[in-house]
Amino acid sequence: MARFKLVVEYDGTGLVGWQRQENGPSIQEALERAVYGFCGETVTVEAAGRTDAGVHALGQVVHFDLARDARPKTVRDALNDHLRRSSDDPRNIAVLTADIVSDDFHARFSATGRHYRYRILNRSAPLTLARNRAWHIFQPLDDSAMHLAAQRLVGRHDFTTFRSVHCQADSPKKTLDSLAVQRDGDEVRIDAIARSFLHNQVRAITGTLVQVGEGKRTARAVTEALEARDRAACGPTAPAFGLYLMEVIYAAVGAGSEIS
């Protein structure tokens, strides 16, 4: 029995998210079917982050156990082949790398950090290539004001204001290691790094920072919203299709402890 760690890329458009569900296709189900198609084994694929419907990933990390002896390259290529042949849209999911790891490695619990990016296209012209891959905001955004306001959220706080009512985390307290807003031409990027996030936390923060960029909310008002610990004090939740799981960070491949 060997434990395999995969790095997976996917376009979340048309998918119900990471987790297997009855109401539509998921990334988890597609990968589990690909494993079964490859070797006939029924496995449970565990992920570092349970991304929502419409959310994309460039560096999702997953693991599963396989009884069959196989080289990592064989596993990667076989899964990609089965994903191409079984998916309605073969471009949706790709396995970038595969490695054999120790039995105590866990994609979720061994992770020490996660990097999410939110993409905003800030221009008057409608989106074409970036449709369903970025939030289109035509009103000019003050990205410098957004970045300064974002720094008020860095550190350990009670993020109840920026938490979905459906969030199942035991505690609303999280440590946000980094939150940066940068512009590259028409694109405004919000990069957030933390050990773990609350459900919809990045999207809720993004919607609030956009209000700052539009001049509808001050940096001080962001602090007041955080301190209110009230979902009603938050800005709108940004659309899922602008969010990307960029990378999952591990201190070392080995034993991990449950995130908080």
C-alpha cells in the first residue's frame, strides 16, 4: 500500500466544487473515478481545501492510498488519460504531479499554509477570455487604498464578519499571515495567505475591499466591520469564479497536526 500526493489544476466552471455531491459533477468524484478506471480500486481522495462551486485551482493538493504498485509518473499519466476520456469537458481537471509520500502525510492536516488569489478585471470593456475566470468591475478601483485597508485584517482576529453563515469551523478566529492588493494593468489581484481560512472568508474580504476601492468604505470602516463580528457589517461576497487556490504549503512531507 502506497500513499500518493497529487498536485491538481482545475477550472471550476460548471463543477459543484471539490466535494462529491449528488447535484452535479465534482473534482473529487472525477479523480476517484479516474483512479478506479486506472486500476479498479475504490479510493477516497482527500484534498487540502474544499473549494466551492466555480472556484478554480492551480495548485490543489490531494492524497489517496493505492494497493497496486505503480510509479508516480504512471499514476499521473493514467489519471490524466482517464480524466480526458471520462469528463464532459476534458479541459476541466489535470494532474500536474504525482509523488509517493509517507503514510502520515495528509493533504489537509499536514498543510502549514494556503495561498488564495482573487482576480478582478477593472476595465470598461466586457470580458471575453476571462469570462468566468475573473470578477468584472468597470468602475475605477483605487488599489492603493484597498491594499492599505487590507493590512488592517492581517494577524490573528475573530473573522465572524467575514464568515459564511454555513461555515462549519469550530472557531471564527484565524491568523491571516498576508493580504496584498496589487494592480497589473487592468487586473487587480488580491493575494491571501494563511494556515487555514473560514468558509467564504477570502470572497467576503474581497467584496469589502472593493467597496474601499470604489470609495464607498474607508480603511477605518474595515476595522469597524472586523470588530463588529457581525456578518451584516461585511461587504458583498465576491463571485466564486474569481477565486483561485494557487498553492498549498507544507513545512515537510511527513506527519501533520489538525489545522485550527
